[in-house]
Amino acid sequence: MDDELNPSPGEVSFEELLAALQDETQPLPSRLLYGFSGLQSAEVDALRSAWGGLSQPRRLGLVEDLENLAEGNAVLIFDAVNLLALDDEDPRVRLTAVRALWTAERPEFMGRLLDLMHNDPAAEVRAQAAAGLGQYVLWGELDEIPEGDLRQAEAGLLQALQSDGDELVQRRALEALGYSSRPEVPDLIEQAYERDDDDWVASALYAMGRSADDRWTRPVLDRLKDANTELSREAARSAGELEISEALPSLVELLQDEDAELRLAAAWSLSQIGGEGVEEALEELLERSEDDEEIELLEDALENLAFTHEMSEMNILDFSPEALDDLAHPDLPADEDDEPDAD
């Protein structure tokens, strides 16, 4: 009987799913949300036709619920709904859709993000689009998208940094450019860092962490114990991303800080850097922690530390000279075509 009252998502037709969405006298059952994954073109058309008739709370609630459901679940693909929501009249709906889309790892969405960054009337949406474009810069630096796409993303971000009238958009553009190897980017980061404005300094530290550039070691170390907790958190995160070993003593000390976010930022960075005493420091914090989320992150940090240690042990410098010679001159089977002709 219970199975009849609670059918699985696969047993509910899209027509029934759409009817449930439109019936705003009832909350949309969570079990039905799975039905919005991987929509076909006809289903997208039907949803688009119904979209304008939904109330703002219903539309916002749907995209927020889908975003939460998709977290950590790569099987679920709600791109069609989020693309539809990019044209919503409500900026909060668009903001949520942008946030969900740029984590979808779909390079073909870059054009939509560029358009939103330049043209959306809401600064929060433009800023979120700029943040999302950072993923495309990273993909470009890793040669995972065409170079032309990388250049287009970088050019758009530089334009937003230089000409958008909202500082939040500008700062998100700078952070996104942190991944870029363009020669002008370090100067832009330095200019932001030297501003007498903590928000800009925080964005500069964030961009430093993405740069894989050891020129930023000194400023990151200088801010690890900043009186502004936000700056200290950003410096701690960047120290881990840049794997600054000199930061280890300060990061271990930050594990005692009363600010939970700062403690956890320091813990994760320690797991990225590794080194003597790190495991013991993380385990000690784990033993005294009582917050479930903090415990989960610390357990993840310990797992990441083990991975970091394993990777360091595989460093090629640890190979013997004989092993390196074997790698450089392997004994390959003879190819008959390479044998000299008999006289």
C-alpha cells in the first residue's frame, strides 16, 4: 500500500510531475525532484510553457531544491531547468541558476555566463556569473577547452574588472582571473592587495591562492594572523593552495582559533601542505570537536592529508639513479621493421 502512495520517480510521468509543480496548494514532494533530471526537449518545452504561471516562491524553491539535491550527486543533471531559469524575471532565481550551472562542468554554457556578466541588471547576478567564469579560465589553463574560449573568458573578465560599475562584480572578476597566466594579472592582483580596502585585499588573497605562483608567499604569510578574521581565513586558504610550507606553524596555531571557519580553513590547508606533526594536530582538533560538520570536514582533511603524503612519496626525486635510467632508456622489444637487412 505504501508503494502505491509513494511511487518512485520513474513511475511518475512528466505530465504528473508538471501538474504537481503547478499545484501550489501543496508542497512539491522531494521524491519528485529527481524527475527534473535529464529532461528531453519536449519536456523542456512543456516546462517553459508552465514556468510563467508559477509564483516566484515556487520557481525559486524549485531551483534551490534542485541545487541542493545535485550537490555531490553527479548523476543528476538539472541543466535544462537552470538554463530556463536564467531568463527568469526574479534576480534570486537567476542567481541560483547561475550558481548551479557553473558547477555543471559544461563548457558550452560559457556564452550565457558572459552575457549575464555584461548585461544582467542585478549586480549580484553579474558577480556570480563572473565567479563562474573562473572555472573556464582554469579549464583553459589546463588545455581542457579551446584556447579561443579561454581568451574570450579572460577578455570578458578583464572588461568587467575595468568597467563594471559595481565593486562586487569587479572583485569576482579579479578572483576568477587568479587562474590566468596572462602577464598583466599579477599586477592587477598586486594593485588590489595594496588598496586600503579589506574587501579588495580579501579578493587579492583569493586570487593569489589560485595562481600557483610563489611570488605571493610573503603577502600570504603576512596576513595569516591578520586582525580581520576574513583576511586571515583567505590567507590560510591560499597558503594551502600554494602549498607554502613556511605557513605550517601559523596554520597549526590557527587550529586553536575561536572562529570555526578559520579553524577549518587552516585544517584543510594543513592537509594540502602536509609535514611533520600535521596529522597529530588534526587528530587532536578532531578529538575535541563536537560539531558534526566540523567533524566531517576534519575527517575529510585527514583523508586528504594521507593522499598528500602518498603523492609526496611518489615524487620522482625519490627514485634511484638506476630506476631513472631505466625510465629514460626502457628495454623495448625489437621491431622487425627496424632490423638491418641481411647481406
